[in-house]
Amino acid sequence: MSRKIELVKELLKAVHRGVSVEELKKRYSDALSQISPVEIPLIEQQLIKEGIGVEDILKLCDLHVELFRDFLKSHELRGVPSGHPADLFMKENEWVLKQAEALALYASALASAVDEGARKSYFEAVKNVLTELKKVRLHYRKLQMLVFPYLERRGLVAVPRVLWGREDQVIVKTRQLLEVMSRVSTVDDASAKLVSEKALEIAREVSEIVFRENKILYPAVYALFSEGEWVAISEIASEMGWLANVGEVEWKPSAKPVLPYEIDGQVSPQQIEVLPQEFKSVALARGVEPDNYSVKRGGDIELSTGFLTPAEVDSIFRSLPLELTYADKNDRVRFFSESKLGRGFARARTILGRRIEYCHPPRLEKIVRQTVDELKQGKASYIEFWTKLGEAIVRVLIVPVKGVDGEYLGTLEIAEDMTEIVNKPEEIRKKIVVL
């Protein structure tokens, strides 16, 4: 570690002399490739203790990320085209790594600060970086929802569960630390020490996750997944959004998207052979049993987000804690639901085909007509009303129903019993759990 610290000091001197990142990469890449992201915060913590300025060390962030990227690509992933999801996940990790490094730097500076002004300054810097780092949840969500299901389909369950557990710890610890910091009025020695220790812990864990993803996860899934699987991941990930700047995309796939339930889940011996050793040691420890569950069954209605039998559709509507009434673009009632859990308006099958305004008292007919017309004209994304049914307080939302092409298909009325929320707000607040 002492040798690595001296190496970083040499780099700092070179940065002060104005040596470019490209020149430093040529000169020090072999030596710096031996420093993992997990070690960087420890090294920088020592530099802070030795009196080296935070702003000076921050100048090395870009260099660290550049070298880390080159090191991993040359050792693990080869020929990944720009814009491929694996490439973009790693670009996101460059951003994550910068945030983790900045967090460790400011946390170390906070622990070493001796006067109140410096402590307050570094305290705010830690808070700002933590707030920015909360965005990492988007990166983790994409892995959890898009990448992990393909591994699970293949029976490779251990790695996703371990990684998700570590990612979840980071999210929880970040939220908890920000909550603690929001209650600090004076940054004394005790609060500075507490915040510094917790922030350094988060920075180390984030860096370790980056290392595990880049060195173990991405090389494994790049070897396992077909082009069609990556196309599906890319399409949905783009809808969710990227932390990194996508830039110029060279990846031009021709395959159709393939979802996890559409693959057979078998992993060939040849695929196992090329997996990173760290991945194999965890993923294959208990053997591999592909998940062959068939989600699509005979008689299913195929929806844009899944498959249901008519009986399931009917039962789902009955199980909702709200009631729905749908009128088509001709303003004729075509469907309504009856909830087991919520109280709504009286309706019967005799209203099917009825004009929507005739389902209300004459005194409300003008309001109904005006509401539907405003939604058709695009004047509102929804219109809200509140009313009472006996002692029940009901919220009514009127929303436009549109097709994927934006065509107006009809009008949906949603009635929800809000009595408890309105009458017992404090009791409801006590039930809130942050997941």
C-alpha cells in the first residue's frame, strides 16, 4: 500500500506540472492497473491525512476512470461496440466511480478538518455528493430488472441475489446517512466523525460493486446472452434512461428482441468454460437448474405487458381496491368493474351501451359532457373530483384512454374510497415504510 501511495503522489506532481492524461496513461498504466477501485479511497484517505489538498486529488478522478476502463477492457471484454448495453453499463460505472471517489475524498477531509468552517464546508460537500449518488439506483434498477432475469432463467441465481443484496445495502445506507445529516444543526467533532465513517463505508461499497460488475458480471453476461436478448435489454434500458452520455452508437443489431421467458435457459459447457472464474465459483457452486416455467398458456389473452386468461382478468378487476367504468370514443359504456375491496357507485349490466352522460343525474349531465370533451381535446391529462357516498369519501379520476399511436380510444372513470386517508391521516403516516 505504501508503494501505491507513493505512486499516486508522483502522479499528483505530474498533474501539477501540466502533464496530460494521455501521457500519464502511457507512463503509469502498468503500475496503476494494479490499483483496484476498492483501494483508491484508502489511498486518498492517507493522502488527506498527509495534508494534500482535496481539490488536487480530485484532479486524478478522470485519470483513475480512464485507466480503470482501459485495464478492464483489455483484460476482460473485447470488441464491445459503442452503444451496446454492456458498453453503456460500464460507462455508467465510470460516473458511479467518480462519485464514489469524490465522496471518499470529502469524507476523509471532513474527518481531518480542525476548524468549524472547514468542517461545515466538507459536510455540505459530502451531502451534495451523496444526493448525486442516489441516482445510482437507476443503474441498479436496470441490472435488477433487465439483466438478472436472463441469468435466473438459466438457473444462475446466486450472483444476481448477492449483487442485488449489495446494491440494496448501498441504497439503504445512503438514504439513512442523508437522513442523519438532515438532523445535524452544528457540525461538531462527533457528527463529523460519524458522517465521515459512514460516507467512507458507502464509498468503499460502491467501488467494490463497480469492480464486481465490470470484472465479473459484464464479461459473464456478454458471453452468455444472445444478440436478441441484448436488443430487448437495450430497448427497455433506453426507456428507463441512462446515467451516462450515450454518445455515438456503433452497435446496429439486426436481431429481434428476445425476453427471458422466450429462451430455453440451457447453458452449454462451452459457455461455462469462458465465464470469469469468480462468476463460476459463485454461480455454479450448487449446480445449475434452468427455469423452464412457461408463462404463456393456451387460451391466454396476450397483452402488451403479459398474458392472462379471461378468468384472471375478471378476478383481477374484482380484486382492485377501486372501481372502473370505461366508455369508448363514441361515449358509450362498454365495461365496468365491481370491487370486493372498495365502495363505489351503483352500476349494473344494463348500463352497457348506454351514453355516458345518461349514467348521471340530469343536473350533472353538462359537467360530464364538458369533462369528456376537455379530455378529448387534450386540455388535461386527467380531471379529478371528490364526493361523498353516505359516510364514504370518494375520489373520482376521469382519464383519457389512448392507443400507442395517441389515438383517443375512450374515457375511464376511476372511483376510489379515500375515507381512511382523509379521516385518519396520522394513522396512515405511521404505516408508511420506505422500501
